[in-house]
Amino acid sequence: MNSHSEQKNLILAVVISLVIIFGYNFLVERPRLEKMRDEALHQQAVQKPTPAAAVIPVETGTKSRAEVVDTGGRVTINTPSLRGTINLKGARFDDLQLVKYFITLQHKENVTLLSPVGTDAPYYLEQGWLADGARAPNANSVWKADGDALTPQKPLTLTWDNGEGLIFTKTIAVNDNYMFTVTQHVENHSGHAVTLYPYARIMQLHHANDANKQTAKAPMVGFLGLLGVIDNNYHGVKYDDLTKNRDQAEEVQNYQGTGGWFGITDKYWFTAIIPDQSKPIDARFVRTGSAPLVGNWPFRHVDRDDRDFQADYRSAAVTVAAGDSAADTSHFFAGAKEMKWLDAYEKSLSVPRFDLAVDFGWFYFITKPFFYLLSWMGHTVGNFGVAIILFTLLVRGAMFPVAAQSYRSMQKMKVAGPKMKELQEKYKGDPAKLQGEMMAFYRKEKINPMAGCLPMLIQIPVFLSLYKVLYVTIEMRQAPFFGFLTDLSVADPTNIFNLFGLLPFALPAALHLGILPILMGVTSWLQMRMTPVASADPTQKQMMAMMPWMMMVMLSGLPAGLMLYWISSNFLGILQQWIIRREPQKN
């Protein structure tokens, strides 16, 4: 096979690989996961053991969050970013809503992050002490508060007396942007030394229940599950990866080290417990409950999902002598994964690699700068769709010299096609001689047979990085463009099969083809038609001619922002090729 054919095969292989990957994800995997989620049934919720000790089970139910909260025994949380309450029974953070974020574009209902036990999707954080031979506060301990509200301007102190000489206090502070500071203090008036272990944990009971009508949706290119950093090493376990043995009642992953953080992440929301960074800890990721599969392939699915997940840590033992006291300060984050705050806390609190809460993927070193550039452009021009177009202009402008050289080389190869065919015929019985003659011919004519691959190879990491930015960063969530494009982070809502909404009926996901995918297919076809192609066999030509239309259909579920980038890139590519074709030909 000659070098030109190898070049074409390489391009074809790359394109087909991308089509297969994205097509499989959006036509097979996504419907399968959505079906699994829809069939997940709520069963029951039970308390899980904290590290090295069990807590008293608390009754759960299916009440609304408001019904549970209205039963009383709480103090309020009120910040510019958060609204909720602290449960004085157990001193538990189990009621938080995000003030700046809403479930839908109509802004009628705020996103709920934490929900109390008694609802169908309990999710909460707590900190405390574990004790050897002493009575420590547990889930049923009722604390006394020195106020009725926690605000950034007014910290709150909770107190609990075990009746045996130990007095526990918690001083809680919160800033404007999702970070809590909890200083735990214990006074020992018992007459003898006691050994205590500071601990913290995050519980997510029945995670499959979708409190926000969106947070349980699993993105195809985003991490959902339990994650953390210890000794500067990242650890992430997806929900299903902690359920590999579905017949096993519990799975645990243990970690030891100093400092770090541990949490549970959704697509856009995140909770993390952050111990004293100077102290050694034992940490765990725990899954209990099950999600059994039933049926036979390809109809195998989850019968029910009653899994509960926990991320926790326990610090080293603290011995408190009679008449003495001890303290422990930790933090926890509960809110939206806004990059500016994650990066700020990494510096101000020395929280290692806190930005890894956002899944920037393999091309992290490209994706994060892209995010900051797009974010800056979006806020500067006031529209993220316009920012994507400007970003595309920058990328295409930077690639113009490479694209121009590629086009010229491919044009030369097209002109030189008859000569190459002549060499192939002359040396068809001697592949080694043919290769040498072809290389000599390329050098003489100043042709780079691989030049046509360079733009595509450069575009792949750019494309995947932008895909990540649009899909997993909250700054792009519900970002509008113009007209019908009200959210660039989801697929184009229009559909040619119902005449773009004129016919009042819904269609399955496989029959969704909007305006942007059609524009993407047409512009891809136009760009391909303008690209010089040297002689190739008819099968390759047919495959390349079909490729734009195949990609149009198979990738129609991509976020609208990514489609906007692709269309803009195609338009600029067409313009670039028109400019290059008008250049005088050099011999």
C-alpha cells in the first residue's frame, strides 16, 4: 500500500473511531443508562456506621424536604450562596439549597443539595468525635445553640453535655461561597483521661432518587461518584465501580495518609470533608445496599437501586487528660463546582488538588486553560455562544499556517496523482523499491504525505477538551445563546421530524435531529467538497462522501455549544480553503 493510501486510511480510521465512540455513547449507552435510572425504585434507607463505631438508626420515609424541616429543632443557614438549616438532633448538616442555581430555566425551584433523613433521597454531612470507653454525641444527641441562625457575619456555637463530665462544643462558621469551618472542642471534667477520635462523613442514601430531576443523570463524559485526594494522590470511584460485586452487601475502599479531602460529586454539585491538613487520617469510601441486574443481554437492567454511599475519615487519637481540653478544626464544602472558588480554596486553605472535583479528563492541561479562556470571553461579551464563536476564531487562526500547508500539500498530491500511479504500476512487484521511489518523489516535489493529517490530529484534543468544558463545568450550565438556544450545555432542542416543534408530539432520542446538527452536516459536506483529494479507490470515496451525514445523525445529541463550535469551525475552514485556493500556484 502506498503512502498516500496509508494517509487516507489513517484519516478514515480516526474519523470512523470518533463516530463509533460518540455514536455508541449517545445511541446505545445513554438510552440504556436512562432506562436503568427510570427503573430504579426506592426501597428503604438505614444509617451506616461511622468509622470504627455504629450510630443509632434513624427512621426514614418519603416526606418532602419542607415537611421534615418544618418539624422544628433546627437553626437556619443564610448566606449569599446557600439557604437551609442545621438539625440540632445530631448536629447534622442535612438541608441546603443553592440560592444562585435553579432546576429549570424558568427559575421556579432552587437546586437542593442536601436533604434530611425522612425524605426519599437523604444526603447529609456531619462531624463529631468517636470515643473509647466514653459517651460521645451520636445521631440522637440534641445540641443547644447560642443563636437561631448561621450567617457569614455570625458564627454559631452548639453545645452538648454527656452527663458524665464531658462537654462538647462546635463552633461553626461559613463564608459567602460554600465553605464551612467547624471547630470542635471537648472539655474533660470526668476525673479520668479519655481517648477521642475526630471524624467526619458524608452520607448519600438512595443516590438513584433524583431530588432535582436532573442530578442523578449520568453524563457520558463526566465523573460521578466518590472522590478525594490524600498524600497528593487522587482517588476516584464511580458509583458502579463500588458495586462490582452486586451480591456483596458492602464494599469498602480504605486509604491512609495525611491531610487531603474526600467527597461525593454530581455533575455540577459537590460535597467534601476536609480534615486538618497536618494530621494523619484513615479514610474510606463505602457502599451498602444493592442494585441487582435482571434479564438477559441486551435487555439486562437494574431491577431496583437501594444503594447508599458514604465518604468518611477518622483522624488520629486524641487523649484528653482529666481537667484538660482538646480541639479539632476541619472544613467542609457544599455547593456548586465553581472553578474560581475551588482554585481559591486550594490556595487559601492549602487543600491539595481541589480543582479535581471538576472532571477535566485526559487533556486536563488543555481543558482547564480553555475553560478559563471561554469563561473570560463569555463574561466579557455577555454571551457564551458568542464566546464559543470567538474561541473558534482563535483556534482556527492559530491553526491557519498548518491548515494552509496541509491544503497545499494535498493539492500537490492531487496534481501528482498520475505520476504516483505510474510509479505504483512500474514497481508493483517490488514494495521496497516503490517506497524508496515514492519518498524520493515526495522530496523532489516538496510534498509532505502526512500534512493532511495534522489539522485533524490537532483538532481532536481541542474538540474533546471543549466537549469537557461544555459538558461538566457549571459555568456553561443553562448558558443561553440566541433564540431557541437557551442552554448551550444540552442538545439542540429542535427536531426536523416534528417540523421543529410545529407538530405536537415527542419522538424517541434516536429520532432527534435539530437545526444545529443539520448545519453541522451541511458545512462538513461543503468543507469536504472543497478539500483536494488525490486519486483513491471508489469505496474510500463513497465512505468519505457519506461521513458528514453519518456524523450529523450519530452526533446530534452533542451539547448545542459543541455543535456551535463545530459549525463555526467548518465555516472558518471553508473560508480558509477559499482564501488558500485563490493563492497563485507555485511550481
